[in-house]
Amino acid sequence: MLLTDDDKAMRDGRDGEAVAAAMDLLIRYGNGLDAERLCSVRNVAGTSTQPTPAKEKIAAEGGWNKAYAVINLDCDDDIEIPKMRVPTCQLQHGFSADALNVTPYNPHLVELQAEAESFASDRGINILATCTPYQVGNLPVRGEHIAWMESSAVVYANSVIGAKSNCEGTASTGAAGLTGRVPYWGNHLDENRHGTHLIRSEVPVESFQDWGLFGYFTGEVVQEERPVLTGRLGLPSQADLKHLGAALATTGGVEIFHLPGVTPEAPTIKAAFGPGRVPEPVMFTEADRREAYELLNSQGDTEDVDFVLLGCPHASLEQLGEIAGLLDGRRLHPGTELWIMTPRALRAVADRNGYTEIIERAGGKLLTDSCPAMSRTAPEGTRVFATDSAKQAHYLPAILGIEAWFGTTAECVQAAVTGRWKGELA
Ligand code: F3S
């Protein structure tokens, strides 16, 4: 792999042992991928604070420098981790202290995460603590090379913002933050970003639920490839695009989609395919839509709902306003809990706007930093949950061994208020 003089100087220890270890990791990673070189990034979104048993053991034996070295740099040496070289943020992680006594999350993990957070903040890592960094101040520009992990954030960055990222990992983002470099391969190259499949919807795709179902179907069809979406599509909101991308990255490994007129580098279907030929479309029919819906509801059996989860990916202010409107003046069913996940920075606005008060007056909880899938936590005794998120409906039954219902936001709020599931596909 071609290295610049700056890369070589970092590798050879000019900037200290940790940066040398980071560069060593990136060179090994790049060589493994057959990347011809590295490229510069000035925006990294990774994770170094999520509490895990392995991290706890390493930190107990060798401190947090050691934990970062082993987990984020694949390095066993005793090295000091300096400040990040480029702007770096922490994505979602476990719950924090304000969730104690509100969720059954283990207090020991809260303490462990607080220690990791303090170590990371001292090194310049911004604790955004969300899977949607683009909602809270981390907004790359079109064409910018970035190094992000979290599948739903990467697909949003590539497809809606027009930035360029692969789905990075804990170690590659750990090294990218310290060097400002990442292997130049995959989605960083324009020729790898063009569409591969044309997916045409025969049915109107307009609501938040529609976009999730369309994404859930399309991810299954294209797997790791790059769909170009067309047909009877309305103009999606930011929340719709979050839901679409998260669903595409759930049934498939989609890292970029093209929505002509929305995706910055795809003003038209033809442009989305670049120099390639526009293929015959795969149709998304009413039968496909129903099949996706039924698949998402195939893990629901009992109509009594113990738990309702909204905000996956983390809810926008627009969504919080909608939920508050649906809950205003109502009370949750005594046996049902409602959790709504949002970034901490948006929670501050929701507090100020009165959304939090309405949600809490109804008996709901507005939570930050994490989610049930990430924290592996749900209200005690949950057997049946309902959600408006295709991603959470897909994963949570396997993670927590519970039943799932998938429906609209309004149906989920209704289930929280009545304790009963009454969903149907409109
Ligand atoms: Fe975010 Fe958790 Fe969903 S991290 S995308 S809310 S599974």
C-alpha cells in the first residue's frame, strides 16, 4: 500500500506509540483489503465507552489506556493514548446514571461506562451517545471522506448526506481518530458507489411505516449491493429516511442507496447507475409489502403488550412532537411501559418544548444514550413488545427472547394506552 511521508512518520513513532500502533493497524487493515492507499478523514464516529465484560477485565488489570490499546487499536503494549487527531465522537452505548431507577439496567455497567466516558472525553472524544450523530451536530459535508460505524448512520451518511464512509469497526475508528486516516477502498471510491439494482414500487410509499417496509423488502433483495429506488414514492422526511436506511441495513448489508432527487450524487436514475446500464426493475408489489409486514409481525402471538418502544434509530424532534401529541391528556395502561429513545441533545430541546412533560405525565419515559437492543434491557418481566421500527422488531425478539409487534407510531401509542395490540396494514 502506498504511504505518504506523514503516514510513514506516524508509523515510525513521530507522534508517539499509540499513533504508531494506530497506523500499524490501518496498514494491516488496508493491506488485507487490497487498498492502494489511505485517505484523510476529519470526522470519526466510533465507540470506546460501551461497557463489556472483556473491557472491564482489561481495564481492571491495566487501566483504560490498556483497554483502548487492546480493543480500539488491537495492540497489547502498555501505551498512553493521546488526544484524538481529528474530530471524533462516541456513538450509542449503554444507559447512563439518569436511567438508574428508571430502567432495570445494571448500575455496575453505568459506573463502568462513566469511567470509560471520562477517559474518552479527556482525549477529545465528543460523547454524542447516539446512533444518529447527524441529528446532533455531527453533519459531514457532501463528498467528504469520513470513518463511521453503526450501520444505520453509515447508510444515512452515504445516501442522504453524500459523505463517503464504509461501515467501520471499533478498531478502525479507534485508529482513525488518532491518525485522521482510513483505508481508501469500498464506498470511498466513486466507482463503488453506483447503483446495482433498480427497485420500483408499484404501491405508494409515503408514511414512516411504508418507508420501513420498503427498506425491509429491498434489503432482502439486494443484500450487500446498492439499490436505486423509484416508483410511487412520496418525498420522505428525515425520520422516513432514517427508518428506510436502518431497515435496508437490517435485512441486507446495504451501506448506500440512491433515491433520485434526494441522494446528492443521484439527481436522476441514470446518474445513480453512473456509466453502467440501467437494469430491469425488481417490482415492490402490494403482496411484497404485505409479506414484509407479516414477517415483521410473525413473532407476535399474544395481544397483551407489556412494553412499547419508539425511537429506533433515535427519534427526531419531529417524531417526539408527534408522540407527545398522541399522548397528550392520556395515561398508559397500568401494565404497559413506554420507552422513547432520543439523543441526549434532543432530549434537552424536548424538555424545553414541553414534550418530555407530556410524555412523562402520561407515564412514558424519554431515554437517551442507548436502546433495548444495545443495552439488552427492557422493563422487568417483558414478554411482548410493540414498536414502529422494522430494525428493532427484527432484532429484539432474538436478543431478549420476547414477542414483537410492528405497526405505526399511532398504533404503538394506542397499545401503550390500552395494553392491547390492534395493528393492521393500511
Ligand atoms: Fe439506534 Fe438502537 Fe436502533 S442503536 S438504530 S436505536 S437498534
